[in-house]
Amino acid sequence: MKKILIIASHPDDEVLGCGGVIALACRKGYSVRVVFLAEGVSARYNEEEFSSNKVIAEIDKRNKNAYKALDLLGVSEKEIFTSNRYCCRLDTLPQIELVKDIENHIEDFKPNMVFTHSGDDVNMDHRVSFMASLAALRPIKSQSVSDFLTFEVLSSSEWNTLNPFKPNYFVDITEVLEIKINAMQLYDKEVQEYPHSRSPEMLTALAKYRGSQSYFNAAEAFYIVRKIKNSI
Ligand SMILES: [Zn+2]
């Protein structure tokens, strides 16, 4: 059975980046684990407010939304790992902390495929998550992982107009596009009105654009960092 590990900085990145693939994988009976490296709320507040009941309640709500969204996509609750690390501050932590966290999940879950952020995103947490994943997946011993890919996240990847996401792997998500958008809408505070890029219209537009690059009605696009096969 295939096992897919998603390393995401914040709850909602997994749906934006590969919600379609998650839904397809779950429908096929694959095992999917989602690991968040940070919460996604505290960056909106001053540091003095981080321990306030309001911020703690919002972090809790965001995590609950993650469980709801991933349940809709088909992920088992026991394969969802939230984090209390402060968001937009992952670059202030020793990299080894994140690398060890990812290594432990690889050791425990033994995934075949790993998806994480693009290293060119505007969001620094996304970049740090990519670098930590790259380090955790370094090929120094026999690993279960044969496919290591990055995804694009609207309101981060496309904002780097100097170095936009350059996909080389496309997956037809036509049959699950609606469920991906419904899952995103469960993150009620993160969905915005068009023309914001986290609007249902823009999720659809990106899926259609990536579809047009691969001749599907709707697609998710990825970049293959490494693909390993033991035979041709
Ligand atoms: Zn994010």
C-alpha cells in the first residue's frame, strides 16, 4: 500500500498545495499522514498576546478546522499532527529541531511519497519547511521514500513573481476539485473573497490553468525534487 507524507507549515497549506492528491489517495485506500510544523495564527498578533486566551482559542479553532478539512478529504485523525510552534518564526529555531521531527515521521510512517512546500515561496516558514525536508530526506541511507515533491500554495508561491513555481509533474484532480474547494472552505478565516488568491474562484482558476498545461479539466501541479527507482 502506498503511503504519502505531507509536510506543511500551517493548517490550510496541505489543502491548497495538494488537497486534490490527498482526496485521490484516500479514495484509492492509500495511507496519508499530514504533519504541520507550526500553527497558523500567532503572526497576526503582537508577541505579548501569544499566550492570551484569544490567540490560544484561535490556534485551537484552526487545528480543529484542519481535522474537519482532512476528514472531508479522507485522512484518518490519527495521521494528523498539529504543532504549537509559532508561525512566521520557524526561521528562528535551530533547523535540527525541524529536521529531527520530520526524520522521526519518516522513520515511523515509512512513506513512499513526500510532499512539501516550494523553497521559493514568499512565506519564510514555507522555505524553512522545504529546507528541513530536504535535509531530513538526504540520501545517506536506504529510505522508503521514492518520490519527493514540492507543491505550490496560493498567496505565497505565486507572489514570488521573480521566481515563480515551475512544475514538472501534474495530477488530474477533475473528480475531486469540488471536494478540495469544500475542504478549503472549512478554514473559514483563511478563505477570502475574489480577487484574493485564497478565494474559491482562484483555487478553481489555478486548477484549470494547471489543467490546461497538462490537458486535464483540472490539475494540481508539483515539482519533482527527487525520484528514485531501482530499475528502469
Ligand atoms: Zn502557510
